[in-house]
Amino acid sequence: MKKEQRREQLLQCALNLFAKRGYHSISVADIIREAGVARGTFYLYFKNKRDIFQELLNTNFNYIYRIFPDLKLTSGMTEKQLENALLQSLRRLLSHKNSVLFINLVMQEAMGTDKGFRDQVDNFFKTITDIFCGMVARAQSLGKARQADPYLVARFIVGILKEAIYQWAKGEIKNLDALSKNLVKFVMFGIHGEHKIRSQ
């Protein structure tokens, strides 16, 4: 197995174990047993358990950061085009199994007593909220969204996404397409329905 493939194997095994049993209950010995490699092989790539978890943080957070800034809101964008753009981004997020597993893991554990990890997780969700805040403000300026505090709206959206990811990761929601469509509809039109939003 090539070096990069071995490294990816260790990362995947670590993620699966962390997601299944939690960060604090997993040891390096568990990871190498799951991967079927010697202890020395693990240390060729990572210093310790914290190091491999840090790599998972970086990889999955960076993947998610790249998804939502791809949404380019323009004055000529129709409501349907906006809906489709949101839907595509959400599908990209929810169909990426590793990111879904990882976000669910960090939300459930909040990384325990490790302040360094907690700060990174908090900063991640703050950054995602800021991204959505910018999108909402842009949509409002283009007349594509009702007027409201964009930061509060962004907080609500992130909260909805957290719950959706949690349910999807647990397997309580089976249909990815239906989940994505319903989330986008709710974000765009709220609980009143499309006709209510358009009339305001």
C-alpha cells in the first residue's frame, strides 16, 4: 500500500472509531488494531491520538468551508435558481459521509475537556454562521430575502443544519433527497409557505 493510501486508511479507521465510541474512549492501540498495522507504522504518520484527530478536524472543516462560499448570489438570480443552488450545496455536504460523521461527533462530545479542540469547534461554527450571515445580507440587498437580523437568521440556519446532520448521521432520516429539499424549503420560506413569503 502506498504511503498516502496508508495514511488515509489510518484516518478513516480513526474516524470510524471516534464516531462509534467517542474520542476519549479510543486509544492509539485501538486505531492500529482497526487498521491492521504495526504501532511503528502509525507513528510514521502521526505523533499521537490528538495529532490524528487534529488532521481529521482540518480535513473535514476545510471541506465544509469550501462548499457554501460557492453560492454566488446575483441580482438576476431567480427564486428557483437560488433554491437549486442551496439544494446542490446541501446535498454535497450531506452526501459526504465522513464530514457528516465528524460534525456529529464534535457536536455530541464538544471535545470534552480539551480546550484547544473546543475552541476550534466553536470557531468552525462561528465561521459557518458568518458565511451564512453574509449570504443572508446579500440576499436581502438583492430583494431575495425578507428583512430581519441577518446574524440571527444565520444562527437559526446553522441550528437547523446541526439537527439535520445529527438525525442523518444517526440514520433516523433515510432519504437524503427529501431531507435536502425540505431543509431548503424551510430555510427559504419558513413555516408560512411560499405564498406567504412572496406576499410580504
